[in-house]
Amino acid sequence: MKPDQRSAFDRRSWPPEEAEEALRAYGCRVTQPRIAVLQALLELGGTVDAATLTERAQRLVPGIHEATVYRTVNTLTEVGIASHVHAGHGPSLVRLGGERQLVAVCDSCGKIEDVPTEPIEALVESMETTTGFRLQPGHFALEGMCARCAQQS
Amino acid sequence: MKPDQRSAFDRRSWPPEEAEEALRAYGCRVTQPRIAVLQALLELGGTVDAATLTERAQRLVPGIHEATVYRTVNTLTEVGIASHVHAGHGPSLVRLGGERQLVAVCDSCGKIEDVPTEPIEALVESMETTTGFRLQPGHFALEGMCARCAQQS
DNA sequence: CTTAATGCAAACACTTTGCACTCCC
DNA sequence: GGGAGTGCAAAGTGTTTGCATTAAG
């Protein structure tokens, strides 16, 4: 699988037809399991872990195997249809669209939230100028306590 | 093991005697393996993964087992002598001192850098006021490309 | 001498991989 | 029909746990 051209990486909406087109343009085959994973991602509509995604995809294509979901997610990521986020301890997360989105995971209850990206821009710039480190903000999850859990403590 | 009182959580320097004192104050025994892990952390002097730490500790106490290192790290964290950081894909990291320190991991070469904490404060406040999410900045690693790798690409 | 802490091995959670079979193009 | 993609099982990481034994206090 070789890169073809950068797909519109920051789209959140990937109508199945366009996603399939993107796969083909990348030289990939459009298979039942891949369609199922795409559809599952659309239905779930957010940032999810592999287990959740597998469960959902299996409703659509019963036989689909966990390993296939992992492989599919990697493929979709390469093609630029999806991206994955490393969340602290737990499993990593997947979502439709690119890496511009920011995710926050609650250490206490595990809740996954999409959060606005603007506030981190200053940090990105600051780190780039002071240390030369080029932060990829969408590639890792922010951790802490969600509003609800923070209130309880 | 019950909390006694909050140890000076943000110290980086933990002379062995003081660390042992802190352990005792917490109701923990001061054992050879624990001394070895503490000493190894001191010698390594930064933010390290369990494998590195184990290897180093084994030089001091040859028989020391990996599982013991994990348990010791957890104990030291509870006591407030050490803290751990979740780094994206790889293993989690440990260091002497508290969670106020920020760590950046290069996705490309794996380099672990301590970075200044001030720039993230604005993000913490911004997230707290806009979404209620209380970020714990020292608890996860920032990811991206280190200066060297960023230059090469 | 009491019981926390260790060593060991086994289990654990998450992810990847080798291989034979399938089914997309 | 040829090869990318799949299912399956097995291995690979990183970390935790149960249990008999050791050693700190």
C-alpha cells in the first residue's frame, strides 16, 4: 500500500461512498469488513476504542474478527479516513477524520470527550519556539478529571 | 497502607535517608529492593521506563524481580516519592518527584524530554473554565517530534 | 514472631503476526 | 485466476496477581 495523495484529512463526515472511493484511490479493496468498520465508526460518531468498534461492526458483519478491525483501522489511518489517539493506560482510540481533534479522557470514570482545539495552539507554538519540540496535539489524549468527577472530589 | 500526610510532593531530590523516612512514615518497610529502586531512580536521574529501571536496580540487588519493581514503583507513587506518566504507545514512565513535571516523548525516535510546565498552565485554566475538565498535566506525556526529528522531516 | 514484601509463574489486557483460505477486482 | 484481505490461533508487549517463602520490625 503506497501513498497516493493526501486525502482531505480533517473531515469528520465520511459518507460511505466517499470513503470507499478514497480506499480505491489508495489502491485498497473495498470489502465487507471494511464497509462494516466504516459504518460502525459513522454510527458511533465519536472517538472509540477497538472493543467498542469491533462489537458494533460485528452487528453489521457477524463474522468479523477483532484482528481484522485492528488491521482495518490501521488501513483507514494510512488512507487518511480515520486517525487514532493514544489514551493513557487504556486502549487506544479511533475516530473518523484527522488528527486535529483533541480528546480528553477522565482518569476517574473513563469518559472520553472531544474538546475544542484552540486552547492548545498556544502551547504548541510555545513549545516549538522554546524547545523545538513539535507537538502533535491530536495524537495523544489529554488526561485529568471530567467536570462531573472533579466536582465529586 | 493508609495515607499519612502529603509528602513534599514536588521535590526532585530524594536523598535515600529521606525517602526511607518517608516510607516509614507511611507505614512501609524499608527493604533491599526498595532501596535499590530508589537508588536506581536517583542514578538514572530522569523519567524512565520500567525496563530501564529494573535493569539498573538489578545491578544493585541482583535478584530483584521485575514484578517487585512494578510494585515498588506503585508504592513510591502512593507515598509521594515518585510519580508515573502515561506515554502514548510505549510503556509508562516513572520518575522521582511529583506530577508537576511535564514530559514530551518523540514519536519518531522515542526520546523522552522534560519540558517546562508554565506553557501548559493556560491550557489547564482554559479547559477548566470552558469545559469543566480538570487537566492533570503531569500525568500524561505530550507527544510529537523532538527538535532533531522535526528538522529531518 | 508477625505480617509486609518478595520471587516466581501464571494470568491479564491490548495489539500484532504467520499462515492457509477467501473473495474482490 | 491472482493477490489483497480475512479468520484463526498463536505470539508479543507491558503490567498485575495469587501464592508460598523470606525477611523487616
